[in-house]
Amino acid sequence: MDRHNSANASLWIGIQVRNIESLSHLLYRTRVKINYFFNLLNFLFAISNISCIKNKNIFHLSQKAFSRSILEKRVWKSFWGFLMAAKTFSKVKSKTHSKAKTKAVSVKKAKPKVAFALSKGFIDFKNPLPVVYQPDSEEQKGKQNLIQWIKSNKRALTDDLKEYGAVLFRGFDVSSPQDFEDVIINVDSNLKNNYLGTSPRNQVTQYAFTATELPPAYPIMQHAEMSFLDSPPKKLFFYCKKAPETFGETPITDLRKVLNEVPDFIREKFEKKKVRYSRVYDGPSNRSRFQFWRTKRWDEMFQTKDREKVEEISKKQNFKVEWFGKDSLRLINTTLAIRKHPEFKSLAWHNHSQVFHIDAARKEYWRIFARQKTIRSFLVGITLEILTFIKKITTKKEYLDTHCTYGDGQEISGPELKRIQDAFWNNISLFSWREGDVLIIDNYSVSHGRHPFTGPREIFVAWAD
């Protein structure tokens, strides 16, 4: 019993001690506040006693002028007391405010630096494709400056590709395919070098290729890169190392506008039936087959001479494989004609019907002749007419180099092809290349092609998934 009472007494004493400590701390804070305001009042009262000094300000009076004043001691004593009280009061509050101040400073330090601005404009304001960025001064022309701008303006670049579909960097020191690759890998690091297309190309860096090795006189019709695949590249990049003497543009067209201009009855057929493609490739032994242009061999495209590996890759791409002749290969696949953008969700015309159709090249060339008006383009146009006629009467459609139909096998008629080509030419954007140009294309929104040219022309291409 005595022990129990003793424990209770000890507990009561401890509680009272803590209460006294809390009360003492409260009185201390109260005294500090009282001293703070008391010294402030004393200071203000002292100042009021010298308000009769005309044309003087207490903060501009010299020490000498105040040294003999009776009020001097009272003023400075009150001022000093006010400062000490303020200092003590601020210490009491410092514990609750210090963390907030530290946080505010850290946020300020995390603010990103603002990069230099480039000049933004258009080649043709009537057709704002592509949007063009150029340096404002000689100091901005360097490759590293362009790379830094791209890193700092990813959001703006994405917005431009969403709105316009193509961005051109012009006037920068991009002097080689490797420089080109160094720049574009900062736009999209997911560059690829596997190519399952038909155009002959030479690889020059890890990701950069020659745009095409087709003859200068041959046109390449408007198309989205590898749109005959189920999963085409998302972005396409072009680089001009050497501009041609005449013509040789890479025309680009907004595929969203093309979709809106294709007549509804044609659009509905493509949307419902899709497109079936047929491509024929020579094998390693057929090096001397004559044709107006040389396309890739299947061993060049698949990077192997092993037929089993070719069939394995084809299966992954949903290609039906047909071997015929000595070692020729035919690939057949059916895919979408109209696609939704994987990121922006906009719809666009997205197929190779205006390229792989048997009549596409000859029809396209007369449009080019109307623009270029050269003897060569006229002669090439006549040649294409003759070769197309010979192909039609000597080769089954399924064994043409390239051909396409509706997904159910129905032929795409000549008038339908013309209406599709009209939609492209009504929205085409043509601009001359300049050395160092880097063109970025959203491959789901904008198509590209090539017009015939004269003189050396060095254009390189890369793509990203």
C-alpha cells in the first residue's frame, strides 16, 4: 500500500513539473511579445518627440547632429530594444517557418533554363507544310545548338508535328549522314534499320540510308513509308547533303486532307474492303532481269538467303509467301487503307494504292511533265506508256512487280485511281532542297515522294517506330 502511494506521488510530481515547464515557456513567449511591442511603442514615442525638427528625417540625420540631443539616448535605446525584441521573437517563430523557406528555395532551383529561340515560319503561307525553323544568328548554326534546341523543345516539336505533320530545320551545320543521325536521334531515340520496302537503298550509318537508288528520271509517287505493313514507322527523317541541279523535290502531302477529298464512295470501299498488295522479288540468281527500274532482291530485303528465315520473318509480318520460278518470291498481304494516328487519334489516307497500281507511274508522270515541261520528261512519259502496255499484255497481274486491289480481289479502276491522285495533287507541297536541310515527317499524317531531277542529288533517309 505504501509503495502504491509512493508511486502515485511520484507520478503527480512529474505531471506538475511538466505543467510548470509549459507555463514557464508560455510566460516566456508572452514576455517576449510584450517586450517586442513595448520597445516598438517607446521607439515611436521617442521619434514623435523630435518631429518638431523641420525639414529633417530621422534616417538622414548625421550622428554628429544627434550627439548633443537630449533625445538621442532615448531614441537609440528604444530602437536597440526594439531590434533585440524582434530578433528574440523571430527565433521563437523560426522553427515553424524554416522548412517552408527551404522548400521554396529548392523549387526555384529546379526551374529549367530557357533555351535560345529559333526563327519559325513557312515556305508558303498558303500551304503551311512544312513548318520551318532557322537560326537567327551565326552562333546558332552549330549542330550542337540544334541538338540542344531539340532537347529543350520536345513539346513544341510534338505540337508542330500534330498540327502540320512536317518540320524542316534549315540553315544549320549538318554536313554528313552521321551529323544527320546525331540530330534525329534526339528527336526520337527509337530509330530502326530494318527495311521491308521495295526501293533499293544503301546503308551508310547505323540508321541512315540513301533515300533511293532508282534512276533520276523515274518518279516516286506520294506514299506513307511502308504503309503496306501492319505497323509502319511512326516518323520519317530526310537529310539533304547535296541538292540537285534542277527539280528533284521531295513533295509532301497532308494525308488527313487527302482523306477528306477522296470521294465518299471510294473511301467507303477502301475502308470496308481494305487493300491487298502483291509484290514480286527476284532472288540471288536473277541479277540480270531487265526492267525500267531495279527494285530490291528478296535476299537484299530480308538480309538472308535462307528461305526458311524469309518465311519466318514473313509470318511475323502477316505476309503470305509464294516461291516460283528458279528463286523468285511473291509476297501477298491485306491491310488497312485508312489509319488512326497511334498518338493523336486523327484519321488519314494511309495505303500504297497510288504507288503499286499498274497504271500509277504513267498517270503520275504526265502531271510531272505538265510542271517540268522538259523534253526528257516527255520522252520518259512516252516510254512509261509503252512499258505499261507491254506489262499488261505479257504478265499476269498477280506476277507484276507490284500490284494492288481491294481486299476482296476487286480491281481498283482507272477513274478511281485518278480521283485518288487528284486528292494528292490538290494538297501537294513542293520546295527545293538546300544543303544541310533536315526534314521530319509524321509518317501517319504526311506522305512523301520524289520528282525527277538532273545533276548529282544526295538525299538520305531514316525512320523511327
